[in-house]
Amino acid sequence: MSLFVLMAGGTGGHLFPAMALAQELRRRGHTIHLMTDHRVTSYGADFPAREVHVVPSATPSISNPVKFVAACFKILWGTGVAWGKLGQVRPDAVIGFGGYPVFPPFLAASLSGIPGILHEQNAVMGRANRALARFARVVALSFAETRYADATKTEKVVTGNPVRDAVRAVAGTPYPGLKETDAIHLLVFGGSQGARAFADLVPPAIAALPQHLRQRLVVTQQCRADDLDRVAEAYRLAKVNVELAAFFGDLPERMARSHLVISRSGASTVAELCVVGRPAILIPLPGSIDADQKNNALFVDKAGGGWIAEQATLSPLSLGTRLTSLLSEPATLANAAAAAKSLGQPAAVERLASLAERLAGKKS
């Protein structure tokens, strides 16, 4: 059996695919360690690793020379810390899941002669991964067409984006039928960076829906803790059945019960929606340098599995108009669900695990 160190930034978008791979590798009898940053306390409590190692890191800011130099020194410090930890753990291979928190440990692994896979979750290769690709033996891609991937000469393999066991467990749930009198289940979530915009946009959009649709709606919405009261009041005034929380631990099950989802278009969100097969209005997080979420959403939109909506041009009125149209057309929703399902790659985690075993030079 082999020992693997997985490396991921401490947010859900990076940790969830790493968690999926950890679950699969443990099933095959391997030992897992995780290297990440301090944010792991928010998302990584259930990560199936023998040990979690927090490594110092920083994101360089070219626009601010002082912060850039400080970040470089912190990355060098983190590389030294990771080099020492890797010397103690002695892994057979490492797998990095992108973001600058991966930079120090992945670089340290390369300097130590430990073979590594770099996984890119998005349709646009991130800047950290572009910089690290030269140190990887293999770059694993989620999308066959990934912008900037051709710039690296490192071997590339399309594996898809791994999804967690909880998602794969509900992947066979049929899309729920929707007759004229049935309850309509709408799921709204945006992650820590997106929930506030949704708290501003979604409740007034739903309040503007025709009464016959509003009274059938069952809304589940993720909100920041400081937005819960005002959002609850908005739904109360609109007389809409709603469940609100800052975090849903059973999000995959709620996704499977939904007729329509409103969400950001982060890589893990898109991968999970497609594996489960649920249509979504995808609102990319604005301001991204590489527009990775926009490109993820466009991939789904072009295939007919959902609809992209740019936040800059979205208003409660336009969102309400879109919802009225979609919720009044069950066939359109069902067709989009099927299209999303056709994009899903539930076996991505198995492909990536086999690639990791190949790199480690051992078979389970």
C-alpha cells in the first residue's frame, strides 16, 4: 500500500475534490495525509486523513510591491516548513488541488524528488497551477478544453473533477416529477463568498412571482448568519415556505430533491450539479481575474444543462422573470436536468485514484 499527501487550499472548492480522492484512496487501502492552510477549520473537519498539516502560505499581489515581497517570503517559509514535514511523512506521491496554499508544499515535494499530480478543477487553469505545472509529473484536467493548459508541456490527462461520496450516493436519484399542483423545490446556495448577493437578489425576485407559483414554492436557501433575519422576514412577507441556514450538511440530498438550483459556478458546484443532474441558474462570482466561474457556467449553458446569469446585469426583476418562465415550464427543467446529467463524471475520482497509484508505482 502507498502513502499519499493531498494538498489543497482550505476552501470547499479545493477541499471537496481532495476529500473525494481521499475517500477513494482509503477504500483501496492507502494512507492519506493532508497539507492545507489555516482555513481548513471551516471545511475540513471530516477530511479522512491520518494527519492534517497546516502550512504557511500567501497569495502574491502584483499591484502592491510591499505585499508581494511579504507574500514571497511567506511562501518560502511555507516551503521550508512543508519540506520538513514531507521528510517526516515520506509519501510515495503527492496530489495538489490548486490555489496558492498548494504552492509551498507542492514545490517542496518537487525539491524532495517526490512525484506529484496537479489537478485543475476549472475550465480555466489557475495562476498557481500554471506556475506549478512544471514541477508536476502529470496535470489532471476536469475539462477536455481547459484554457492555458496547452501552455505547459507536462503530461496532461482528463480525469474529470472528483465529487464526494455523499454526492455519488444520490447520483441515481431520478429528477423529481413536476405536475401542476406539486410543490416546487428551489435550492439557493452561494458559498461564503456569494450568499450575501443572493440574500439581496433572490427574496425580492421570488416575491415578484405570480401567486400561483409562490404558493407552491418550497425554498431552501443558504445565507450568511448576519443575513438570516432580514431574509426570513422578506420570505415571511412574501408568504413563501422557506428553510434558511448558514450551512447545510446534507446539501447533496437537498440538491437531489430540487427541481431548480440557483448557485455560484465554482468547479465543485458545477461538478456536483452535473453528477446529480439538476438544472441551475448559475451566477458566476464577479471580479475573478481569470473568469474561471464564468467559463465553468458557460460550459454548462452551452450544453443546455443550465443558464448563466451575470451578476452585474442581474436584478430582482430580471431574475423573477427568468424564474417565472422556468417554473412554468416543467419540460424545460426536465430537459435541462438530463443535459446536466450527461455532463456528469461520477467516475472521475476512480480515474484520478488510479492515476495516483500509477505515479506511486504501486497497485492496490
